[in-house]
Amino acid sequence: MSSIPIFPAPAPVVRPGRFAALAWPVDTLADQAHWRAQDFGVTQAAKRRRFSFRMLRYWYMERLLAQEAKRLGRLPRVLEVGVDRGQMKAFVDNAPRPISYATWDAADIAPNQPALEQARYARCTPLDVEDPIALAAFAAKYRYQYDVLIVLHLLEHLRQPHAAFAMLSSVLREGGIAIGGYPVLPDALCRVREWQLRRSARPHGHVSAFSPARTRRMAEEAGLAAEWMSGAFALRASGMLLEDFGWWHTINTGFGALCPGWPGELYWQLRKT
């Protein structure tokens, strides 16, 4: 049985406002050279833009993680599930104001060990989140060990995302947060879209559809409360000149906060109650 770490009490939880992202600094997104490197996994057209919508997924996570680290008043323990080559951690580590953390562990169905070791993950665990036995064993081993769970563009690939998320969130300490995101639709369209996805799904493709309402239900079933969620944009303009302008980023961020169910992408923070 794993032991439960004891830490000093953090500051009280203050829920981010609906439009919190409008006040977040954008230099991590606009002025970071690392994600424009040749081996970072986005298109060359996206790398030419200052506010590429393809990088918003990492920007939202980096800002939520920074807020939680500040609230805790100590170095957080982070677990990221579904890591690919470690782009999320690389984005955080190379930010203009890097976030310090006690440990950042990885779990993935087939972790690229050389790439993840180069990205300086503390631990890289092979884990098939659709294998309930393996997932239960992983959750039991790391129960109550982490302050932050990152599941970024993972759950839409799972046929039983609610059950997997409930099991994964058991690694969180009381008061810990899960942050993540995925494609989003209005709730009325989710069932039809999910049926379409599962009829034509390719290996490792999207098989589940989400809305803000479904996200809240998933959180409640896992014993978490939805603290904050926001859409990311009103219009995909990947690689277009518009993505060089801060006002375009502001318009999309504000629209996403106002209409989180607009077809696009949804990012969220859920807290273990």
C-alpha cells in the first residue's frame, strides 16, 4: 500500500473567473522559441505564427498549472497520462518563466523512453488506460500521490472515458486538480457524433465525443468538481496570418470563454473535493 505524502496546507481555493484566460500572459505562447524547433510536433505553417491555435492546448495547461503551483505554495507533484514525445512538459520547461515542480511523471501505452528521458520525466510507466486490470493496478499503486493530473487530448480516444478518468483521478490528493482538454460539441450533438466516430474509427482515433455538460457529469462521477472550462477559439485559422496578431488571440479566447460548447476544443480544470 502506498503512503500518502503530508504537506503544509495550501492557500484557499479561488475558482478562476470565466474569462480568466483573457488576463493570462501570452509570452509563453508568442515568444517561446522551443516549440518552433524542427522536432516539435506541429506543422511548419503553425510554427511561423505567433499565436498558433495548435499550441493553445499547451498554453491553457501551462497557465492552469502555474496558477495551481502558486496556490499550493510548494512544488507540485505532476502526473501526465498520454504524453507522446513529451511536448507538454517541454512547453512548460522552456517557458519564459518556467514552473518548478517536485516531480513530473509520465504514463503512456507505449512510452518513447529515449525521448521522455531526454525531456527529463522522472518516471515513464507503460500503461494501457483501456485495460481495466492494468489501470486499477496503476491507480492503486499511485493513489493520493499527485497534486496535478494532466490528461490532454486523451479521453476522446477511449471507449469508456468516464470509467478511465475516475480511476486515473484516484491518484490525486484531496484538493488536487485534473486538467485537460479535447474536441467539444454542444451536448445535444454528442451522442450522434459519438455514434459516427465509432462507426468509422481508425486505430487510436477518436471514439468519444464531449460537451461541457458531459465534462461536468464525468467530473461528478469521479468525485471532482468542475472549477473552470473554456473553449479555445471561434475559428480555426491554422497557419494563417491572423494568428500573428494579439487581438485575434484575444477575440478567440474571449469567444471560447463565452461559448465553451462551440464546436472546437474545450479545456478544463476539475478539483478533487
